[in-house]
Amino acid sequence: MKKIMRIFILRLFTFFALFFSVQFQGYAQVTLAKVFGDNMVLQRGIKIPVWGKSVPGVHINVTLGEIRVKAIANRQGEWKVFFPAFKAGGPYTLSISESGRPGSGVELQGILIGDVWLASGQSNMEWSVQQAKDAVNEIAKADFPKIRLFQVEHVKKLSPQQDVAGGKWKICNPENVAQFSAVAYFFAKKIHIDQGVPIGIIQSTWGGTPVEAWTSREKLLSSPITKAKTVANDTLAERHFVKDSLDQARSWDILYHPYQNADKIIPQPHYNDSGWPVIEMPKLIKDFGIGPYEGMIWMRKKIILPEAFSKADLTLYIGRPDVNYSLYLNGTEICKTVWNTNPGQHYTIPAKILKKGENTVTLRLAMLWGIGGLNPPADEMYITNGKARISLAGTWKYQKDLEPAMAKNRNYQYYPSLLFNSMINPLVPYGIKGFLWYQGEANDTAAYNYRKLFPMLIKDWRERWKQGDLPFLYVQLPNFKQTQPLPSESEWAELREAQALALSLPNTAMACTIDIGEADNIHPGNKQEVGRRLALAADQLVYKQDNIASGPSLKSFSKNGSRMRIRFTDTGGGLKSKDAKALTGFAIAGKDRHFHWAEAKIEGNEVVVYSEKVPQPVAVRYAWADHPLCNLVNSEGLPANPFRTDNWKGITQK
């Protein structure tokens, strides 16, 4: 009997110990969603939502400045409060505590009230300040303590999440701005200066991702375009993500760590490359003639240096790499795993490793995501003593499969709704002023569908935030790829058209960037101007300033004999040619639908377009190409938006 009593008392003691432990831990667990933190910006002029978790039934006290509000945690332990609208200002302290449990709460410092913008999209929105044009100078000047930056961590999930994986609000200074979105930063800087209020940017981006990844499952299921692919997600489980992550880790290990001292063996001058294929460089992997390839390719080239070149340090310019590379000369490592985003692609070659006569240049190039190699022009590949140059373009030897193949990654971040679940849904309903969006490259082959998918995302996000038709500002794709000698069809032109059509939605604005892209760089460096143009749109649409925020846009057109007259909006003080030369970028077609380059002349706020090859024109196109040569601008120097007057079936319309 005594033994039974001892067991009973022990179990009773254990029960109460566990009970009080759980209660204590529960009270100590009052938390805020991770999007809240020290130095954050909260949205002015609206009821301010604040939410978190605690123990079910617990009374929560939340204080912002001198305003206190209360809530009760529901059965799931979730609580939410709304503060009345605040004016811009601060700093404030936000305090959260549980009734009857002093010392159990959370306190956040340095909070400002201002305007918060959510910046999202793929790599051109993700592209950091340190990767932008004039990065060193821009970073040094980035001292704006009333601009605050928050980056949402990359994560993908199969179901909508209630919290982001992580992130921290940071004050904008040279230390913190370097890795932040360049477009969002340059936008924030101009708006902060123009409006004189604190600006918060929440960056939720992931390079290479399509619009479907950022849209909710419910919305995607409502469209026949995306329903089947969305349902296919139901076969996925977290274990698939784990395997993909392990495969990616293996691939990155290969990228950064050459296999079995390959970097000590292959670059040596005496290495036998007699059986290697040859290729003319610069060239990209897609032009090697070997089909799709993911992995490391080694390249070697013999160059002859005159005696004058072998007595002093030289400078080697590698040109325009497409992804990642390592460089060796005569077996000596010059640089290792340098990305194409590096501000400079040139290196000092010490005289002590040079030889009179034959020298061996070796490259280890990463071929990833279907891209890789060296971009033109050839004249940017050379070695110099400061007076003369020796070209590195021309014939190189190359070999693949000298190192293990990289795993075939599934890149689940591209899958429908998975980024919405983990990187957008957890931010709802954080008070914001509006959205910034730069995406579309990943949808170019299905540009016609983007007409439906992009507005679907805009509506989806607005419905989630329940702040009405929140301003949605976005960037139209820039000029990219090679210029074509004759008018032709273009996936990128069709994607730009789909983007422009979204302007039919209320409270939207588009920044045209058709003049600041780069033919051989999908990530053009001039992010300053992209941010400025988005800010111009915000100044007009959101802050109601009387400014010119867009370049000329097609208003109407008419036929007058052999000529077409195009009328424009947003002309400002008038139309003009950007370079003071004849207008370029216009093409004209008759009933045969065959386009010819056209003459174009400005007459007031109209452009007259014609060609002697088309006596009976029916359609005009402007800047309708991947990389058009076009120069029509308004008095503010903003480029005319690409357009077409026809509605003929394009190459992406199925």
C-alpha cells in the first residue's frame, strides 16, 4: 500500500510540476510575428495591425507610444490588435505584455511611423545595391536613418504560413544597404526626400521565379491556365524539398571546391589538352553546340607574350562572364569563384609568373540554369601592359565532365503558390502603402498568359490585405538580347504588352525601362533610374504631385492615305527624339502583315509613320523587339512605351 501511495504522490507531483512548467513557459511565450521588430516602420494614416501568439485565453496588452489596446488570445493562441491611425513621426516604443504577468512581455524600440512598401519579384528586384552601377559610391552615400529595410528569408512551403522564416529591420546605412534591393532602395530614397516621411521597405524576392509562384493556390485554381499545375503540387511533400536542398548543397560544393585538386592539375602549362574540342570565344553555352549542360567546363588558351610583356605586371581583362568563373595563368590561381556581378572583371598578373613566349590561360566556368560562358564583345577580352594589348578572344580548347555532374535541381521555388505561402501570406495584414513589382522574365515564353496571370496576382494581393485597391507600381521589362536587323516577332515584346495591359486595373502605374537595358545582361546595372521612375509614378499616383511620371503612351491612331498618324498621351512639353536624330523603332505593315522599318516624323503630339514599301498601311508597331533601337521620348526624357496597333496572333498565343 505504501508503495502504491509513493507512486501516486510521485505521479501527482510530476503532473503539477509539468502543469506549472507549461503555464510558466506559456506565459513567457508571448510573441510577435517576425515581421515586427526594432527599428521597423509602421504605416501612417490607417489602423495599424499588430499580431502574435500566446497561450489561449490570455489577455494581451499592447502599447504604442501612449496608446494602449487589448486583445484575448484565441483557442489557437493567436491574437491581433489594431491601433488608431498615427501621423508620420517617431521614434516610438511598442510594448506587449500579458495581464497579471509582469516581465513576461516584449518591447520593441526605435519604431517610426511613415510609408511602407512591399517590394517583390524575381532577380531584377532582388539585385542588390552592391551589384548596381556605381555601387561603391552609392553605398558610401547611403546614410538615411529614416529609411528602414526588411528582407524576408527565402523559404518555400506547401501550405500558407502564419509567419515568415526570419528577417530583421535594419536602418539604412552603408553597412546595411549593400545587400538590399537596389531598385527598392533607390525608390525609397527618392520618396523619402520628396515626401519627407520615414520609408519602410519589405523585400520579398527570389530570382528566376514566375508570377505563379507568388500567387495563392485559391487564385490559381480559379484559372484554367494554372489549375492543372497547381493541383500537381498535391503530390509534393516536405521530403522532396529536403532532397532538392541536399542536391543543391552538393552542386554548390562542386562549384566552390574543384574535384580532386582539378584546380592544381588542369591549369598547368604541361597538362595534355590535345584531345579537347575547340571553340571560338566569347560564346555562351547555348552556342557551344553540345546541348543543355549543367556543370563545370574547363577552357585553355595558349598566348604568346613578347619580351616587353614578360618583364612587368600585366592586367588581364576577362570580358563579360555570364555566371561564375575561376582564372589561372601558367598554373597560378589569379581569382577563384568570381561571379559575373563582381564590379570589375580584370586582374593584375604578377610578372614573376609570366614567361617570354608561350603562356597558358585557363578558365573554370560554371554552366548553371541553362546559362554560362563569356558574353561578347570580343574586344573586352585581352591582356595588356598599359600600352599594347594581346587579345584573348578567338580559339580556345574546352572540355566538360572533368568534374562530377551537378545534380538536377527541381527548383521548387518556381512551383505555383509555394512562395506566396511562405513569403507573402505571412506578411498579411501588415499595414502598407502599396506594392512594388519587378518580374516577368521567367514568364516570357508564355507571355500571352501573363495577360491573365499578372492581373490575377494584383487582385489576389489586394484582396488579402483588405486595404482597398492598394497602389501597385511595377517595372516593364527592359531591352535585352541582340538587336534584330529586320522587324520580327518577340516574346519579350509580348510580355511587355501584357504588362502594359494591367494598367487597365485601378491604381496601377508602370515604369517603362525600354532604354536602360543591356543587350548581353539580363540584370542591367542602372537600377538608379528604375527606382527613380517608380518613384515618379508614386509621386503622381499616390502622393498626388503634378509631375510627368510616364513616357508617351499610345492614345489612338488613324490612317491617312499611305501614312499612319499616332497620337500620344503623357507628352509633357512635347515629343522629341532622345538623341536629336531621326526617329527609330517604328515598323509598318499592310494587309499582308509583313512589317518594314518605317520613316517617322513628329508633328505636335503626333507621330506620322510611313514607308514607300507599304503604300496601304494597316498597322504600326513601335519598339516591338527584344532589344529595339528606339528613341522617342517626351520633354522629361522619359521613353515612349512600346506598342502595336494590331491585335494579330503572337508567337506566345496558343
